[in-house]
Amino acid sequence: MRPRVVSAVIAIAWLGALAGAVPASSAGTRQPAAGSQLWVSRYNGPINGVDQAYSVQVSPDGSKVFVTGWSSGTGSGYDYATLAYSASTGAQLWVSRYNGPGNRDDQALSVDVSPDGSKVFVTGHSKRIPVAGFSAWDYATLAYDATTGAQLWVSRYDTAGRQDDAHTVKVSPDGTKVFVTGLSVGTSGYSGYATVAYDATTGAQLWVTRYEGLGIGADARTMDVSPDGTEVFVTGTFTVVPKEGNSTSCHVTSGNYDWATVAYSAVTGTQLWVMPYDGPAHGDDEPHGIAANGTAVFVTGRIATTVCWDYVTLAYDAATGALLWQMSYNGPANQDDAAYAVGVSPDGTTVYVTGGSVGATPYNDYATLAYDAATGTVQWVMRYDGPAHSEDSPTSLAVSRDGTKVVVTGASRGTTSNWDYATVAILASALPLVSQAHPWDQCGRRGGVHRRLGGAGPGRAGRSGSLLRR
């Protein structure tokens, strides 16, 4: 019997008030205390099997939360499962499932919402109909009515029967185009970035553009669109000639891949610039999130250091690709830290990053950071350790359109279940960055250290402690 995994969506309010200074509402009632649970909603699919959330978005008016991922279907392996919730109560509004033509595993990895809030777009990979007993994945992008969950269209992308694995979907600011990117195996037999533009109303394909790196393998991980809708930014990894002698105390790494960020014209798909990145230890470096604020593009992920993995966040000039600043984060346990998602406040002044960071237990916590977008200075750090005090693995981050909340979703071990959905809402206003000393470990690093890797040169921007920990 397959292990049962029940999905759970959890909203938690983190208030920036100091103890004893929780603000009251205009009616005189007190707001929820820091860390109090606002609501929780759970989703268990049709066969009581595995249900895994992967991406979350908030509607433009803040009234709905959309979550997508995959869920065990009846005789179909995994299916896409997309859900809408009331943002105020957590009540489930609708659920829509998608089983592709291959009637086998279909996994949704990304969700976005049209600017007017009328449509929800989901992408991922979906098995095609087998040929000679072989069934590879296609990109499968779907549009839903945001009010009812009714499917509006589905578009699939296939490069001559080879493997195609979409990772991210984004909608243009005017709502007329939908952009999808991911890994696609080309005619050379090597993978590359494949970025596709669709008409948001009909799903018709507008253009396709590819980036092959050095021609021996590349994988687009994520993308964003400039606020004015003129540029599309894609980041991912590309294979390089192995670099000898690179290892850490946590991992052995041959330095087989670096990352590359590419800018395209949103109208034609023409490449505007490309910026490769190789971390300071020259090991395997992976980007996982990208966001733009109009003047800059922010990319976050993990880098190999001489010790373990750390978060790294880079800021590029949106017009030229020039590097503006970069910051790393080493969590309190001096072990692996990997950033998975990044978002920007609506006014463009703050950058939010989330990922998995080993905490007090030997397991990952959610670790979410806020940076000043212009300088990279750390504003605050928030960590979430689930009820089982076991593995917590965030996958996605969204900022509410009014800029008041940051929402993080992912998987978290439950106390009586296996893996659950866990979605955390954080108040986005500035919180005090508490400094707490951590002893040097056997590897010669302090925990909770932020390191400025570029721009003004090496130096600490601040430290994280146990901030408002639940």
C-alpha cells in the first residue's frame, strides 16, 4: 500500500510588534498574536494517496489563494491538482484536476494569475501517448476560470518526441501573453532552455526560443517578466567541463554545472543578453528563483562553498545584465542552506527569498529573508519549523499585491501523517533583525551569517537568530 500523504494549507500571521505591544484594530479588538494560526485547509485526493503542493499564488484583489501540484489519480499515476481557497477563511472554493493523454504521471510545477484575476495558468510536465512503448513528457500548460475552476484551454509543447519538462509559467503585465520555460531535449540529443510564449485567451503558440549553453546540456529552472512587459528573464543551469579538486565537507562536487541568466524580448523572443555565474568555490551552483522590479533582476539559489551549500542572491541590471550585488546566507547549523524562491515587493524596494535551511534539529526549516533591493542589506529573517520538528521543504513564494503579506508553500512532515502541504503567511513589514552569536563549528564557520560576496567586497550584513520561531 502506498504511504498516505495528506495536503495541508496553513496560514500563520507573523506580526512585527514587540512583546506586549501588539496593535489593536480600530474597533479596539487585538490582532492575532505573533505566530498564531489564522487557518488551515487540507486536501486529500481521490484515492487517499500522495498529494504534493508545488506552487502558490495570490489573486490580485487578495481574496483567493491558488495552489497547484500533483495528486494520485485513479489508475493514472499522478495528475495535476489545482485548488482555490478563500484567503480570509481558508475554505476550499474549487479543485481542478488534469490527466494528460498518456494516462500516466502528470506533475504541475507552477501557477500564475492574470492581472485582472479572471484566469489561473498552470504548467508542468505531462506524459504523451506512448509510441512503440515509450512515453516521454511534454510541456502541458492549462488555463482555468479563476472563479469556477473550469478549464479554458490546454497547450502542449513537444520537440519531435523528445523529453520536455516545463518548470515555470508567468503572465505578462497586460494579461495578453503567457510565458513558459523549462528543460527541452533538442535534435542534438542534449537539453537546453526552451521558452514558449502563448496567447493568454486562446493558448495559441506565439514564439519559441532556445538557449543551449555550451551545447552539452542546459536546464531552465525559472523565469520572470519585466513590470513593463517588454522583457522575459530566464535562469537555469548549463553543463561545463568538469573542474577538478572541488569538494566540501558536506558534499563532493565536480563543478559540472554553473548557472546562466538570459534576457529575451517578450514580443519576438530575441535574446538580449546572457550572464553566466560560477560561485566562489567553483563547484556545482544552482539557481532556483528569479524576480524583476523594473530596473533590476534578482536570482536566488544555492552555491557550493568550501564547507557546505549556502543561499546566494544576485542582483543584475535589467537592461545590460551587469552584476549589482550578491549576498549569501549560512543558517544557524552551519550545514546545507538552499534558496528555492524569490519575490519582490510591489513598490520594488524589498526582495524576499525563501528556502530550506538546517536548524536546531538535523532537518531543514523554512528560512525566509528580506533584503533591501538597492543594496542587498538584510531586513529580517524568519524561520518555520513544522509540528513534527522534522523535514520542512519550501518550494514557492508569493507576495500579495498590496505588499502586506509574503506567502510561502511547500512540504512539511506531519506528526501523524507523512508529507503535508504547509503554507505560511508572513507579515511583510520590517521586523527587528536580532543578532545572536553562534559558536564556531568544526568547519570554521559561524551560523546565521550573511556574507556580501560582491560590490563593496566581503563583510557581514547581519546575523539571524531564533526570530519569532513557532
